[in-house]
Amino acid sequence: MSIRAMEKRDIERISELERELFSSPWSQEDLLYEIENNPFAQYYILEKDEIVIGYIGLWFIDEQCQITTVGVAKNFQRHGYASQLLDFVFEKGKEYGCTNVNLEVRVSNHKAIALYEKYGFQNVTVRKDYYADHEDAYLMIREREG
């Protein structure tokens, strides 16, 4: 198991996972922009036996770490891989001196919400019509410990 920086060669696979996992997936163009042009962005992939099974996107802005997207292939879910990605984020956040980690999650994504709550994220507000299909999102924040 390894986590490494996302590269251009990974975009097609990540785009496949986005379409498999989400009703409003990021496009290949969006992902390429993030890794090549967004100065705040850092994207990482999770590999198992040289197969990309998960990924996470982060923005580091001042003292905040924003999780922009996270996913694990359906046939690898419920094996602790999302937890590994979150642990990685918390280490990166500590390295960058972030005071908190935040994210938006669909109000209907109960499985993800439960995982985030397990990791100490708290629902702080609702973002109305956040997604293209007009579904609301919860803004969830985890403050840095200590």
C-alpha cells in the first residue's frame, strides 16, 4: 500500500473512479487543472499492488486544509482505505501548520458522514444547493488537536 502524488498519467483512472462513485464527477480537465495549475492544490493517489484504488484532493490555503474530493473504488470500500487517506491528510495538515481540516459532503451521503464523524469532523452548517443537482452539502470541520 502506498500513497503518492497524483500525476498526469493517473487522470484517466481517477476520472473513471469519479464517474463510478459520484453523480457529479470531476472531469479530466478539472483534475488536470488542479494538478498542473492550482497553486493551492495537492492531489494524492492510493495504490495497492500498483493499482490505483483511491485518491484524495487537498487545498492548503493559509492555515486551512480543504478536502476537495476523496474516493475509494467500490470493490475496495469498507477495508480501511478511506481511513488511511484521512490519516494521511491529518499528517499533511500538521506538516503545513493547519488549524483545521474541512470538507463538504452531500447531506444524503450517510456512509461518508459517519466516517467523517468517526474522525472528529463536526457538521457546522448546511450549504444550500451546493451541488449541480441542487442537493445541499454539510460543511464539516475537524479542528487540529492540541
